[in-house]
Amino acid sequence: MIKKVQTDIVIVGGGVAGLWLLNRLRQLGFSTILFESNVLGGGQTSKAQGIIHGGTKYALQGAFTDAAQAISEMPAVWKKCLEGTGEINLTNVPVLSAYQYLFSTSKFTGKLAGFLASFVLKGNVKSLEKKDFPEVFQHSKFQGLVYALNEVAIDVHALIRELAKPFYDFIFKIEPLKENDLEMDDAGRLTKLEVQNVLGETIEVQAQKYIFTAGIGNEMLVQKFKNKKIRTQRRPLHMVIMKTEYSYPVFAHCLGLTATPRITITTHKAKDGKFVWYLGGQLAEEGINRNSKTQIEFAKKECEDLFPWLDFSNATFASFLVDRAEPLQSGGMRPDTAMFEEIENVIAAWPTKLALAPKLAEGICNSLVHANIKSSFAGASALKNFPHPVCAIPIWDEML
Ligand SMILES: Cc1cc2nc3c(=O)[nH]c(=O)nc-3n(C[C@H](O)[C@H](O)[C@H](O)COP(=O)(O)OP(=O)(O)OC[C@H]3O[C@@H](n4cnc5c(N)ncnc54)[C@H](O)[C@@H]3O)c2cc1C
């Protein structure tokens, strides 16, 4: 006979969304367990550049869009957590840079400059004098402008570890959920969820709510639904990592001709102590049709173009493709904010940005409280043979 475990809430998927939510729900007294089929953060989260966007990047299109509005509260929420006074204690998560810098290659004027000036007035953006430029822009050959955006960059891998720590005993590794592990009735009510460990032991899990924060894994759930309210999209990126000999970090968006920065650079320390530049932005969006060799050549040329005073001949490169998993938007556009859809006892959720994980958790917690989900005490002893998943390691330590 199949063993059963009963709990208030089950979360499937241990990226930033699932882990943040686990913390919040447990703090609220809900008996909650999280299942992860791989390593914690091993989907999109460990590939994130770690920028806690405040919306300025989105505002580059010249208007304060919904996306910019939704995300503008996020730096303050994270700041509190990083200082130890927020909803989750993240004092052990290193801030890699207090600012993300925005630079132009020349001294531009016009609408954009005026627009940025309005942000300067609001205090979200600081226009810098040459003496205050970050080290990489101190060279005489740099002729552009630099703004400091009020957006920190954090160590994502430390974040995953810190989010997993408080309730690690309630996080279990399972074999990837397959369609026939779930049963739903015609209304879309989940009537059965079975999880399996690596030894093939199967447990039936009964909960009041089942929350799917499985990133790309949410697609399987959506297919299972007869209800077509929820649909998904993927937006691919071709990211590049470059190990340099330079001993200073670079955290910068380069202004391009479109709303997406021409390149977005963050810097991370590899396990050999060297700095890795992690390159995204337009380079990654438009690079999806280039093969790895061409993408790396393109990235190297971009770096040589933008930083002609630096020498990249000894740098080592790698590139990889990764999909952003999101709810479907018209025209495949970027969603404006964190989103979740609730059908009967199932919630499918997407933060759409690492920075928006607290907003997603807040929305779901409010919805559960309104739905009058009762918190109860439930043990997870039936899961004693299920191991706890480890945390993802940085992609540069895997590839470079
Ligand atoms: C290259 C890149 C850079 C980014 N940079 C930033 C940034 O700087 N700032 C920012 O705010 N956002 C950034 N983002 C967006 C951000 O990373 C994502 O929005 C966020 O990490 C999504 O988190 P998640 O928990 O929903 O999904 P994921 O991190 O993908 O987690 C889903 C988890 O579910 C598990 N899973 C999947 N299927 C199953 C299954 N069947 N059974 C059990 N478990 C399953 C996976 O193994 C995974 O661990 C970036 C995204 C990418 C791709």
C-alpha cells in the first residue's frame, strides 16, 4: 500500500520563487513542504545575474511603464532583508555591488538624457562625475557618461543557500514529476499527487493547496490542465561567461539603441579566485540564433569595442542557452510583473524576475489567507527516505 503524507501546502520547484514562498508560508504557520527534482536553484535562478532591478532599465524606453512601476518597490524590500530587518533574514547574502552602473559610449543628449534626469531628481539614479566612476571607466579613452542606478547585485548562490537554510528539513528531493503522477478532475482540481524518491519509493501527498513554482516544469502542469486559462511561453537567452585577468569588478548596463541594454555585465568570483564577467542584455537576446563559437566571438568583439583600453586576448570564454519560463503574454512580450494563476486547489506561479520573488510570495500568501486555508500541524515522517537536495553551483565553476 502506498504511504501518505498530509500537509497544508505543497510547493513543487526549489528556485527562488518556491524557496521564498516556503519561508513565508512557514512563517505564517502553514505546514508546507517543498519538492525539488534536481538541485536547489538549478533552473533559471542560479543563472540569474543577481541584479535587484528597480525599474530604471525598463524605463529606458522613455516612459514609466507598468513593468517599471511593479519593480520599483523591490530594492527597498530586498534592502531590508539584506540588512536583517525584512521578512526573511538575508544578512549572510553578500552584496556584490551597491550599484548597477549605466554607461554610454559617448556624451549623449536628448530625450533619454532628460528622462534619466527625472530619475536623478527622484533619487533612483545618480549622475556621476569622472572622479566617482568605477575603476573600469577611469581610463582616459572612456569618453561616455556614467550613472549609478539604485540597484544592488547580490550573490545568487548564497541567496539560494540562505533561503533553503531555515526550513531545509521540509525540502525533499524527488524524481521529476511526470504527468501521470498527477490526477485532476474535470474542474481542474488536483485529486492526487504522487512523488517518488530515487529508490522508487512512492508517497501520496495530500494538501489543501498545491503550488507549482517549477519554472519550465510548470509547462507539464499546464498541459495537464483541461482549463486553458493558463498558458506559458519561453524567452531564450544566449549568455556568455568570460574569465578575465582584471582584478576589479564591473557591474554595468551599456545603453544601446533599444530599450534593452546593448550589454549587461555583472562580475562574480570563480572558485580559483579570478573574476568572471557574466554578459547578458541585448547580446544574449539577439544571440539565440548564433552558435556558441559565433556568440563568443561576438561577445569578445563587443567587449573590445566598449573597453578598447582593456586586453581580452587571454580571457577564457564559454556560452550557454537558457530559457526564461513565463506565463504567455501577447506577442511573446516580457511579463510586467510577478504572476500566478489559481484554479481550484492549484496555483501555478512565476516571479518572472528574481527581484520579484517577494512580490509573488506576498500575492500568494494574501490569496491563501483570503481563501481561508487552515493551518494545521502535520509531520513529514513518511518522507524520511527522501533526501534533501543540494544547492546549485555557479555555471562558471562548471564551464570555465
Ligand atoms: C540568464 C538569466 C539572467 C537573469 N538575471 C536576472 C537578474 O539579474 N535579476 C532578476 O531579477 N531576474 C533575473 N532573471 C530572471 C530570474 O532568474 C527568474 O525569473 C527566476 O529565477 C525564476 O525563478 P523560479 O523559482 O520561478 O524558477 P527556477 O529557478 O527555474 O526554478 C524552478 C525549479 O523547479 C524545478 N523543477 C522543474 N520541473 C520540476 C518537476 N517536474 N518536479 C520537481 N521540480 C521541478 C527545477 O529543477 C528548478 O529548481 C534572469 C534569468 C535568466 C535566465
